[in-house]
Amino acid sequence: MVMRFDDSLLQTLGNLRMFIDGTLPITFQPLHRDDRSRWIRHTLVRFKYLALKRPEKQVVQRYISKISGLSRAQLARHIAAYRDNRPIGVPYRRHQPFQRYTRTDVELIASTDNAHGRLSGKTTAEICKAQYAAGDHRFARLCRISSAQVYRLRQHHRYREEALTIEKTQAAKRNIGERRKPEPDGAPGFLRVDTVHQGDFGKNKGVYHINLVDEVTQWEVVVAVEQISEECVEPALKAAFELFPFRIKNFHSDNGGEYINDVVHQFLVRWKAKQTKGRPRHSNDNGLAETKNGAIIRKHMGYRHIPQPYASRINVFYREHLIPYLNFHRPCAFPETTVLPNGKKIVKYREYKTPIKKLLSLDQPGQYLRTGITLGYLRSQASAKLPNQAAEEMQEAKRKLFSIIPPPQNGML
């Protein structure tokens, strides 16, 4: 804090040195900025600063700096102003920018929005231009307004007082699906669904893979579609549902429009399956399907662009080789969750089984099967091939599939 003090004892340079060394008592009083500037100039005049030698000037500078708390650069500006016989600073003048648009213009914008229902900024600017061209001279300034300035005037407090509607456009809300995590309670038929895109090549879209995984048994079905439109997704889901040996009870996905729509909703109603969707800030709701995306689809199909017309050929590979291999011969890790007294959950993976073995290990598995599917049929499918044989045939079929798919040009993957 800068202070004013009684420096009547400081009449000589010797007294200044004593004060700087801290051996001379001085009485301090509060000091304002303007008073400080006048005190610095008075001190320079009293000691005849310009006539002093360099060592003596340094004593005066140290003294002023110690009392005022100014830095060397600030003190140098005071000394330069004293030497040039000019004030140390200029009075502050508040900058008042030119106001092109007035309060009346804000009210005109509000009345225009009330009449038209708050259109876009560009449309409102065109209306103002048309008003002035028709002879309404109140719009003389507004006839050249930009769309950005329209939005700025809408933030004015006077606009909010006059406007009838100032709310932003509300996002469309779809009451399709329930936001919750499915609770299968040990029963199969609760599917986790996600979509994987095979990449673009310029403006050409690649195929899409729809990955459906049962939460309890990890029974997995993958189908390929050319597009994720409603016309393509519904028949793909129908074909996928028919490849599950048990009844479908729940369909859980993220909030993507390919699944949250009336077509898929009506399809699930016909299959008597409930529809749920992911919750905000619960990224693990669909974690099982997202894990399978990387461990299955990306591992076998890669990241390269595959043109959309090859979706039907990919489905043949899925249906005849990949899906049987995944569900009858490829073991999956099943989590074992332990809840501690403090609420913390510990997950360990000790159980490794194929989806068919997990299904058969359930209590009375026959009660979950669809009409026409028997346990004997599933056991015969699992024992028809050895695991290595099924894997080798799947790899050979995959090589043949990629041999007929042309690689992207220019080396783009």
C-alpha cells in the first residue's frame, strides 16, 4: 500500500542515506495516485535532481522507489516527465463507440419477430429491407442490417421486454425406447446392438455391420447392410433375429437414429421384444457390443473400405462361417462380479466357455429356445466340427471373400 509520510527531516542527501539504511524514523499516511505523482515531482524539485551527480541521483531514486513502491521503469517515466516539464499521465477518457442502431430499432425488430414468429436472422433482415423499400422510413437504418446484427439486437433487454417468444428451437423428442440398463437376471434374449461402419472412399460409403450380442450367453450375430436406412435395417434385423436359438426379449442400443425410429419400434413390437436405449453419462451401458466390435468385426473385416454392393456377399460369409464359428467354437470370457461392503465392484474373469456351452449350462435351457429349435440340434451343430477345423475353414472363406473385393485405389485404406 502506497503511503504519504512526514518527510520534514529529509532535507539533505545524508538524511536520505540514513532513511534508506533504516535508521531514521518517518511517519506514513495513506497516499492516492495523483498525490503520489505530485509528491514524486516535489521530491525531485526539492533535491534539484537534474543538477545531481549519478551516485546522488541513485540515492534519490532508491528513496522514491522505497517510499512509493514503483518499479524502475515506472520511476523512469516520472523522471522523464519531470525533465520534459510535462504531466506524467493524461486523463482517462471512456471510449463511447458510435451506436448505429437505437432503442427504437430494437423495438422494430421485436415487433417484426412477433408478427412473423421469430424467423432466421437473414430472413428478418430481408423483411426489414422490404419494409423500407415499401415506404416505411422507420426501417431506414434496419434496411442494411446484417443477419449477425439481428441476433445481437435480440439479446438487448428491450427486445426481451417486447418480444412474445424468445426461446430457442426445441430439439425433437422421440418417446421410443426406455432409458435404462437391461436386467436379464440370468436369462438369455437380452441383446446389445451396435453399428460398425467399414469406412468411406471419397464420397463413396462403405458397408455397415450390425453387431448383435446376447448379454448372458454372448451369442453373437453379425449382418451387413448397404445403408443404415430404415428400409435396410428392418430386414437385416429380421434375418439376425432368426439366427438366435432363443426368444428375443430385449433390444438395447445407443441413441442412433438407425434404431430409434418408428420402423424398428414396430418391428420389435411384432417380435414382442422391449426396446431400451443408453443412458446419459453411462458409457458402459453398451460396452459389451462395443467390445465385440473390436474383437470380432475389426479383427476379421479390418478397417479398409468395402463398397456397399458387397454387403450380400459378406452376409453369406457371416451366415455360413463366421457366426457358427463364434457361437460353437470360439470361447468367450464371462465376468464374475463381487460387490464389497463399501459398494465397490470387483470384476474377475475365471469362466471361459463358448456361447453354446454357456447356454447349455443354464438352468433348464430348453425353456428359452424358440419354436423349432431343440437342444439336440444345437449339440449336433457344435460337435459337427472341431474348433481348429471350423477356424481354418472360416479363414479360408475370408481369404476368398477379400480376393473378390477390389482394393481401394491410390492406396487408401
